[in-house]
Amino acid sequence: MTSDVTGVNRRAMRTLFHKEIQRFAKVWLQTVISPLVTTSLYFLVFGVALGARVGTMSFTGSDGAGHEVPYGAFVVPGLMMLSMISNSFLNTSSSLFQSKINGTLVDLLTAPLGTPEILTAYLSAAVFRGIAVGLLVWIVAGLFTGFALAHPLWAIFFSVAVTTTFAGVGLLAALWAEKFDHLSIFPNFIVQPLTFLGGVFYSVTDLPPLWETISRCNPVLYTVSGLRYGILGVSEIPVMTSAVAVGAAMLIVLIICTIALNRGYGMRR
Amino acid sequence: MPIAEQDPRPLVLRGVGKSYGARTALQPVDLEIRRGEIFALLGPNGAGKSTLIHCISGISTQTVGAISVFGYDTVREFRATRRLVGLVPQEINFDPFFTPFECLMIQMGLMGVEPDPTWADELLARMSLTSHRNSYTRTLSGGMKRRLLIAKALVHKPRLLFLDEPTAGVDVELRRDLWQQVELLRDQGTTVILTTHYLEEAERLADRVGVINKGRLLLVETKADLMRQFDARQVRITTGTPLPEVLPATLDAALTRQSPCLLSAPWQGAERMAELLSSVSASFQVQDVSIQRTSLEDIFVDLIREADRTGA
């Protein structure tokens, strides 16, 4: 009985999770296939066409040794990250913001749902979509470059941690935003530039020292490098450094999300 | 599993107030709602009706005071109170991704009850939405969307139901239909609180009435008491021929000339009315007699005007 009154409402949480999954699954062309096509085009142009001329990518790994990877294979983890980041962000931000605009947020506010239920359901659904698209990118790329997966557990860790983080960022963006324009700031002006400058298409260790230092301040660099280690087995940044950076970012975002939801920021009038 | 009641009283408000920075939307309110009643909250736009309902149902949180729903605190034990409360919001909302049937099934899950397709279909039937069970919600008319909102508010069989202006923009037939539904719910033991602009609605449905203006709860009375208190019925007698400016002394002193063919007097019982009538018919031809009853609307308008005048 007490669990009904104060405990986490599992049924409500499951329902919200399924609802969020259905919400993007019903429009799968737009939410899954469209980002897959975009990322595949990047891969075909940069990875396959350009890669044929570049040949192999030589870079200095975190072990200090020089590594050579076919350019096509080198860009795959970064492109996966790009699609996972944007899709996890888009899932929470568009869903929550739309319910703010069309008034269905009322259903969430008047339901017996606490912060743990809302956070878990929204983030899990977004993680699910992000990883689904990431996995499809990996499969499409694999047809050209071979299905590499050097350290599956690291690949899973970085995929889950990064999609969770950006799902959380998407949630905060939706709470903060008052109009659609506000929402587009994040993907267009923050996430995409950071991703493109985060070593998706080149190795930061080969940049001039100043630019390398600046690049190291880019949080997305650690997500790309970490996933590259999980998939190719080599990376510019030590995998533990990436893991700590990514894990810390996730923790911070989760804490901010919890505080925001507890306070009803952007939701409760 | 239904939530056990800790207190038979559906709703107890203790000093519940809400302010946004320096602006006070609701001055501290004390209010107890009786079990099984229909309580109508009346007030002009922006009076604080919705603010009060929002604080109880979870859309906002009060700045001061405590709200208890069947003994559970709406802040500390919100999972319990929200299971007991149903809300039909004032503004129509709909999720374009789901059909009415899917909406109800999802709503059951969100409210933490086992999704039951039979119950969803019964609710759709009650709200005359069966033929639109599998349509896209956006293709529903405004009235249908509102009925869907009511169905959604009932999925978890709430013991306390809020209807925030349920019949705003709803046609006459549907309005009567909704009234019947509300009365049916009350008969089944649901306590109902509704806000409305239509005084006819409160007059027809409510057991008790609360009047709220500029964030202040002015009064709470049973409808019958309120009508009695403000009862100022008038006898109106229409004559067949015009009356002189100065009425003849033979006429009852209680009568006043309203217009060339209309006399009026305060209602003082049936016997007095017979006296009035005979005094008029002695000198003039009586064409029509009517008794004008004060409507809740008159009372309401007077109350708000009085409150505004005294600066309350």
C-alpha cells in the first residue's frame, strides 16, 4: 500500500516509456530513416569517395604509437556519435516541447508521476532511438568497411552514456524553450559545430598545438574518441580519460535534470 | 489497487495561496468540500478559479498553505492524491499521434491503473465517441475533443473530479448531455468541483456555490441559502390601459409605477399578492401578472459589484 502512495509508480513509468517509443516509431521515416540517410550520405561522400583518395588515416594514438586506419573506417565512430547525439537530443526536446505547446503537458503534471519516473521514461526512450539510429549507421558503414567492434562493452558504455547525456540536455532545452526557435539553437549552433570539430573527420592529435589544445576543451571530442576506441580499438585520447569525461558530463546533466524537474522548472506554473 | 482513503473529506484547503513574485493570484483560502457534492466555483475571468484547481491537481504548487485530498497531502503524497483526482482542463489539448482509444489506454497507464480496453470502450460510448474510436484525434470536432478530455479524466475512476469550464464553447444539446453525465457521476459517489461562467450551469447542478473575485474567495454557501438570502422576488402587474403619472390613493401603497402600463411591488407572500391584485383591478384592467425570481446571475453580479466597490 505504501508503495502506491510514495513509491515509484512503475506502471506509469512504463506507460510513459512506451508512449515515447510509439511517438517516434509511428513516424519512423522521419525519426529513424531520415537521419540514417543523412549520415549515410556523409559516410558515402567523406568515408567512401574521399576515403578512396585519402587511403589510410595515420595518427598518433593514446599509447604514443602511430596508427594507420583506412579513412572510411576512421570516420564511422564519429558519424555514429553525430547521429546518436542529435537523435537522442531531438527525441526528448521535441516530445516535451510539443506537449508544452499543445497542452498535453497537463497529462504529465496531473499523473502520479514523480521526477524518477519522468526522467527514466523520457531518457530511456531517447537512448533507445539514439542507439537504434547509431546501430543502423554502423550496419550501413559495415557493408563498406567491415563490421568492426573491438571492445563491445566500451562501445555500449559510450553509446549509452552519451545518448543519456544528450537526452537530458534535450529535456532541459525543452523546459527552457518558449518557442521553436529557442529549441533549434542547440542542434544547429552548439551540437553540430562541436561534433564536426570534435575529430569526426580528422585526428586532433595531428592539429597544430594551439588548435589541439582548443579541441581538447570540446566535450564531444571525448565521446567520439571513446566510441572510436570501442569500435576500432585505437583512439587519440586514452579511453579512461574519455570515460571519466563522458561519465562526469552524464552525472552533471542528470543532477541538473533532477533539480529542474523537482522544482517544476518550465513545467509547473 | 484503489487508494485507501485516510479521511472521508474529499478536499480540505488550509490557507492555500498562490503568488507569482509580487503578484498575488490567490489569497489564502480555507475551504472544505463535502463528500458527494457538486461544488461550483464562480468568478469572472482571471479571478483565480483555475489557479485554485491547478494547485490541487498538480499543474502548479501553492506558495503557502496545505491541501489535503482524502487525507493525503498534495505535495508530499502527490502520487496518492493524483490517483484520486481527475481533471478536465479548461483548454482543449490533444496528442496528434494517438487515436481516442489509444489516448484512453495510455491515460490509464499514466494514472497507474491497469489498461482495460473494455472500460476504454465504455467511456468512449458514454461520451458518444465510439464511431471515432480509431480516428486521428486532430480530425475530431471541438466538442468531441472536449468529450475526449472528459473521458480521459475518468479513466482511473477519480473520487474527486474537477471540471474547469467544461461547457465553454459547447452547444446547447451537448451542454445538457454533459450536465446529465455530471449528475450521473455525482449519483455514483464522485465529488465534483466545477468552475463556470454560465450561472445557469451552477444553478442547475451545484449543491454549493463559492464566489471568487480578484483572488479572494468571497463566500461559500449552499445554493438554496444563497438564493434565499438574496431572494428579492418582485410581483409585476401589467395593466391594459395606461396608468396616470400620479397613482390614485385607492391603489395599494406598496405598488410603484415602473412604466405607463407596469406596476411592481416586492413579493410578500400569496395573501399580500391577492390584496395587491384586487386593489389594481378595482380601477384598472389587469392584463398580466408575473413573479420575477432573482437568478443566481443577479446575485453574482451584485456580489462582484459590491466586492469591487468596497475594494475587496
